[in-house]
Amino acid sequence: MNFSANFGFKQPTTKLEWADYPTAMKMYNEAAANDGMWDKVIPESTIAAWQHAYATGNYGPYNDYFPQVDWWNEMVGNFGFQQNYNLNITGGTERMSYFASIGMLNDGDIYNTKNRMSLILVFIIKRYNWRTNFDFKLTKSTLLSVNIAGKMGYRNQPGYRDAGNGDSYIFNPFIQTPTNLFPIKYSDGEWGADLQGDGNIVAQMNNQGQRSYKSFQGFYDFILKQDLDMITKGLSVKATVSYNTYSERQSSIFRARMYGIDDSAASKNGIIRYYREYDYSNPIVNADGTIDYPMVREERFPDWQVEEERPVGASNDNFRNYGRKLYYEVALNYQRSFNDHNVTALAVFNRKITDSTDSGNNSKMSFASYEEDWVGRITYNWKERYLMEMNAAYTGSEKFAPGKRFGFFPSFSVGWRISEEPFLKKMQESWLTNLKVRYSYGEVGSDKELPVLIIFSFLNRVAMLLLVRIKMYLSVLCIQKVAWLTMTLLGKQR
């Protein structure tokens, strides 16, 4: 038995540095002037107002008139912590041996998100994995192996977009959102946003809701090996049955989710945001010496017809995807040497059935995929000097019409290890290690790309019965013509 515990932390490898806004505006004006785009030039009054704000320190992430937001610094923390535990147990007797392992991973993250009320808005990944291997010696010539493994996962994140396919959706706003267009919040407590109502990643990450995902994967293997030396020496048979399954479920809670509104709409409607523009050319000097600027534009998101508070909606353990694969195989193996003659032979039958949810609609299962193989191989060599190998595969796929589903793919090779010849042994001892000449011929088949079948099998449905019949006829006719994609490979090696 052994136990291991690992603790680690992670942090960004770099921190972005930005030019100050007055410098950026001057460079922008220079580029616009070089291109003759005079209507795009930023007024000098705006640049002067920003220069004064920088000189007096009157700017920041919550400043109405002079917002300066480092989105990276606002959302990315210094460290994220990780814990990993694993326990292994091995043992057995003369007739049975076993191995068992369980593990747990707890992976935190580096984002600056905070839990609000009953919502868990931090990024969390937890994974529990296990494996057991049992070998039973049923007789002196019979071995049964039972292998069971699996893992369960839990992933939590804020409601803003699904980060399951990577962090680009999360990271991009940190870098791409303008730093001086709007504040995180205005002085009246309203959230800021760009002209399209987006961009405020602080508001989106901390206020739109929560997503959580549960996943499961299971792997089950049963292997029976039987030596058949009682029939002839070197003969054995192996039978394998393997079953794999996976599933994923999603739970979520969103502000403003109502019946008929999806998560994307709920994310945008969950909080009220404002975009505001000010006229820097007409400053208003107050009695206390502070300066205000008149507002020339204000946009509300959602629009003014949407009420401030909308009902909260939630879903629990909604079905997301599911898949399973059954594989079984029987293999007859022969390996024997007759003085300097070495012979091997292999005959294999296997079948694979794959079933999963439809990629476009996870509420229904797609058509199952069936694959079948009958494979044979014979090899021969004399003193590892003269080599020969022959293979044959009779492979089937349900993607083709009856009569076209199986394809025959033979191959063979012959070789000559010249370095094993007695007259080259002396050279081999000095500088030559291996010299071989080999010729091979083979055919391979593929059912992965069926463009004609795809085009005619998924034509849009129409109401006209005659047209439907024509399309169905073309589809069936085309399917009957589709066969295995076959390639011939020739190889010469020296």
C-alpha cells in the first residue's frame, strides 16, 4: 500500500502592460492623419482633458468621466492552488492478484470572482478516479482478468459562457475590452458597458448566475486467456469484452431566465448596464473647484422597456450528452520455432458498436455505428535473415448499403537482413549494425469520408410529396453506389 499527496500552485507567467490613454489617442490621430481619415481624428479638447486627469490623478476603474480599467488586474488573481491525492493497494495469492487505486483532484483557479448569496461563482474542478485490476488463475493454463476503472468530475463556474472547451471565452475580454471606454460602475451605482451593451467582464462574471457540470466515465474490461498447448505447442486463444460509457449533466441558475429564454439571452438581460458619452470640450467648473462634463449620450441595456428585476430561473441535472461503446474480440494466436525456422500466425474477429447522443440535438440518440473485422496474419523468418509476412482483413461498416458493407484488404511484405549474412558479420562487428532490404504491398480502406452520402442523406425536408419522393429516391440510389475508399500502398526500405 502507498499513499501520495501533492500540493501545487499556479500563477500567470506574464502580466500585460498598457500605454496610457493620452499617448494611445495621439498615436491613433497620427495614424488617422497619415491615412487622410480626418473625420476620425480625436479632438484636442478630449486629449487635453485626459492629460489633465492623468496629471491630477482624477481617473480610475470607477471614474465616470475618465475610466481607466485594467481588466486583467481586476479579474486575475495572484495564485491558484491544486491538491492531488492517490492511494494504491496491491497484493494477492498464488491463484489471484489484485491492484486497486483511488484518487482525488481539487483544482482551484486564479480568477477574482466572489460568491454572492447562495451562488458559487468561483471556478472549481474536482475529479475522483478509481481503478481495480484482478487476475484470476483459474487453472494452470487459464487466466481471467477483470479491469474496472472510471472517474467522476464536477466543474463549477460563473454563468458567463461555458469554459468547458477552453478559457479563450474568459481570457479574451481581459485583453480585448477597451480600458478607457467605460468604468466598471458609475458613481450612481450602475454597471458600465460598451455601445453594444457588452464588455464589462467584472459585471458578467459576478452577476449573471452559476453553471455546474457533472460527468462520469466508466471502463469495464474482461479478458480470458487460454493456452492450448494440449492441442499443439505455441497455440493460445484470448477473448475480450470491453464496455465504456460516459455521460454529462448540467445545472444552472440565471438571473432573468424566463420560460422560452435561453441562457445566452438570460446572461444579457440579467443585469442593467449603461453606456455614456461626455462632451470634454465644454467643462463645467463647480464651486468647489471640481470639474464635470455634460452627458451627450446614454444607452441602457436591456432597453428601457425591461424592468429592473426579472425572475430567477434554475435547472438541475439537465441531460447534456451520453455515449457508450461495446467491443468484443476473439483472437487465436500461434507462435513456434522449428530449429532455425520461426513461425507465427494470428486470426482475429472483433466487433465494435458505438452509440451516442446526436451532436446537433442532445435530447435524442444518433444512429449507432457498427464495425466488424476478420483479420489474419502469418509471419515467417529463417534465422531472422529472410523475412516474410502476409496479412488479410475483411472489414465491415454499417455506413454502406447491403452488398457494399464489407471490403477485403490484403497486404504482404518480404525482407532480407543482409547484415545477418555470414560474409557481413565482420563488418557488423566493426561499423555496420543493421542492413535490411524490404518490399511491401498493401491495400487499406476507409469509411470516414462519405461526401456523396452526406449530401443526399440530409436534404432539407419539403412539403411537396413529389419532391420528397424524388429526393428519397436519389438518396437511396446514391447510398447503394457508395463503397469503401481503397488505397494501395507500395513500400521499399533499405
